[in-house]
Amino acid sequence: MLHRPQYRTFDFNSSHVHLTLAPSDIYLFCHLKKHFHDTRFCDKIYLMQANESHLNSTPVIFYLSGIKKHFDRYQKGNYTKK
């Protein structure tokens, strides 16, 4: 498992910082989870190569669609919900 930096949100009402998934993580990681379901890698190098190859072969419209979905949710005030 690869570790990634936490996304930080700031709650202005309580002055607390919350560590959560970035909204972009939700869209992208759900896609990667489906693609690599039941796949095992012998080390991080193979995992990273497979991930990079898959992301590079994913059509641009997938990423544009994800950006639009998050923008629409943000405008509705429901930014991180699927």
C-alpha cells in the first residue's frame, strides 16, 4: 500500500484542522479501485508502473467529467459526497 499526504480542511467554526480525502481522491480512487480489484503486485515499482500506465491510457474525458462533477457538487454545497 502506498501512503499519500492527507488533505487538510479547516473548520472556521471550531478552528480545527481535519484530515480527510481530497474530493479529487474520491473520484479517482474509486476508479482505480475498480480497475485493480483483486490485483496483487510484488513490489511498489510494479504497482506504480501499472498505475501510471493505466492513468495515462485513461481518456481525457474521464478527468474532465470528474472535474465537472466536483464543480457541480461544490456549487450545490455537497462537495465530497458521491
